[in-house]
Amino acid sequence: MSKQPIIGGFAFAVFLLDNWFILFIQVIMNSATKIVLVVLGVVVLVGVVIVSAVVGYNMANPNNQKVSPTPTAQVSPSVTAGVTISVTPNTSPTVSTSPSPTVSITTEVTPPSGWQPIDNTSQKYIAYRPSGWYFKMFAPNMQLLGVDKNKIPDASEYAGMFTIQRLTGSSTLQAAKDNLDPGFSETTQEISGRTWTIIKGKQKLYEESGMGGAYVKLAYVNVSGKEFIAQLQSTSSGFGGQESNFDIFVKTIKFY
């Protein structure tokens, strides 16, 4: 800390004191009756000395001066009624979704009155046929069951209007799809707690053998690793009016 301002302040005070003292000595010499003025002069001189000392000290120690902080104006957010502010990001993520397959849920269906059960003990299921219809199970192991309103011939490739077959080997759902013309429909249906795949289309026509070309409706299900496919086959797109009976045939199958 520099002491020069303090020394300067005292020097200034001494200078004033000296001049005031000379002045008052002259007054005393001129008039002895003005003692009061002498006292007053001394008081003034003392005050000057004190003020000078304080000024000099403050000049030497500027950090000791009290500085009142300047208040900072705070800006409160204002809300204007009726104004909506929206922010649009520069880049928006693109979300692509695939359409979900149509799923319909059907609870357990009771066979209509008069429908008769067919117990396939080898493949562990019970199917139902309309009253008066015929059925036939085919070897090996009764993997194929045929149902028809007419008697099914023993020596024939025709297994019936309604069939249900256990899929093995090259007989797969994909193979059945590959045998259809493009544009067939495919939906999923929950029946008695099991998921069935329902496919509707037309078989490819093989001109050399004359096979194919029939309209079909397929119902596929996987039961504990065993695959089954039911089929309705007809030469007409309306399935000879038997599509509703086929739906009942599928919905009333009970696996055990």
C-alpha cells in the first residue's frame, strides 16, 4: 500500500493550520477582546486536520469504500393469451410400420344339432360331420379324413368335399400355397384358443395332367408340433353353398 496520499493529506493540513494560526495571531494582536474567535479558529483547524486525514486515507485504500450493488433488472416471462408457439425440429425420425394381419377370435363352437362326431384315435382329434354325410379315413395311420354328402369310393383319388390331413414330409403349408394361383387371400383366426391360418384361392391348372383348377379354402393349425390342414374343394367359386358348413367343420374340431 502506498503512503504518499496520507503524507500529502497531512502536509495540506499543516499548511492550512499554519496560515490559520498566523491569521488568528494577527487578530489577537489587533484585538485582545476577540478571544472567542481564537477558540473558533482552533476548532475549525482541528476539523480541517481530521477531514484531510480521512480523505487521504480513503484515497490510499479505495477498496475499503462501500459500494452498493446495482440491482439487476429481472425479466419475467410473459404469456400472451390465445397464442400457441410450436417448435418443429429440423429432422424428424421416420417410423415405418407393417400392416398387421387380420385376426378374428372365435370361442369354442358347439356342433349344430344332428351333426355326428368322428373320433380319430390315431391322430387324437374329434371332427363333426353334417347329418347323413359319409366319411372315410385313409391309411397310413388315418392321417387323412374325408367327409362328403355322397359315399366316398374306395379306389379313388377323391377324398371328399371336406378333408383334414396330418402334414408330413413334403406336405407342408408352403407347398399348399405354392399350388395356388397368385392373389389368394390369407387371414389368421383364433378358434378355441388355437391359431388357425385361413387361405382362400384357386389351384393352379396343370394342362398336361388335367389336374388342378379347383377352388379351395384351406385351414391350417399347428398342435404341439403336429401340423394339420383342412380343405374345402369345389369346381365353383361359391363352393356349392357348402362354405358355411366347412367353417363349422373347422371350428368344431377338438384336439386331445
